[in-house]
Amino acid sequence: MNLSHPLTLDDVEFYLSTGAIEKYTAYYTNIVVPDNFDRIPVISIGDEAFCGNKLTSVSIPDSVTAIDDYAFRYNALTSVLPLDSVTTINGNVFDRNVTIFRQPKADTETHNQPLKIRKNIPLKKLMIFFSYLRLFGLENPTNER
């Protein structure tokens, strides 16, 4: 059984002045990003911070509002908790991964539901969803590559 590892300051380069995780330096594949380090909120994940680390599962807290370019590129992600608090997602965040699934928010949902649009979704969240589509190259699924 692969247990999720809660990240510590020993696992990342974290900038206290900006609240940004800039580099992942550990080897765990199932990780939980905390909402703070030493009482400083984690508010962003920097360029290529988790790039190429064979991650399979990431839990991102509500404190994170921005994820920068290629932050999770070249991993094996199959699970990412909903990114409801994220208002800025820069290009190719999940590029070169396995299918991304969200985890259930409540016991009534089943596990490994693909990301999908829900009814009455706020415009900001809808924009994030379309950002996901662009990140995965699905903005125009009728085009052949």
C-alpha cells in the first residue's frame, strides 16, 4: 500500500517570503502539499517545481492559488485533488502525465471520477476547466494530430 507523504521543509525548497514551493527534492510518489510551512501559507507552486519526479498522486491544499509553468510535467499522475482554490494556472502544468482524475469530495462520490464540468459552476472555475483542456491539448478534440 502506498501511503501519501505529507511534505516537510526537508522535501522542498520553499520561499518564506513568497509562500512558493520552488523545487521538490524528495523521492515520494504520493504526496500531500501542506497548507503552510512554519505558519507561512503555501500559496503557489513554481515553474517545474515537481517536474520529472514520477509522482502518481498529489493533494493540493486550498491555500494554493497559483500553479506555474510545467509544475507537474513529466510525472505519472493519475490523481490530483480538486484545484478549487487555484485562480492562476500557467501553461503545460500537467504536460506529459497519465490521465488526471479528481478524488471525491464526499463519501457519496465514487473514486477516480474524471474531471468534469458541474452544473452552476462559477465563471472563474469554468475558465480553469478550459485551461485544463488546453493543458492536455483537448481544446479542439475534432482536430487530428
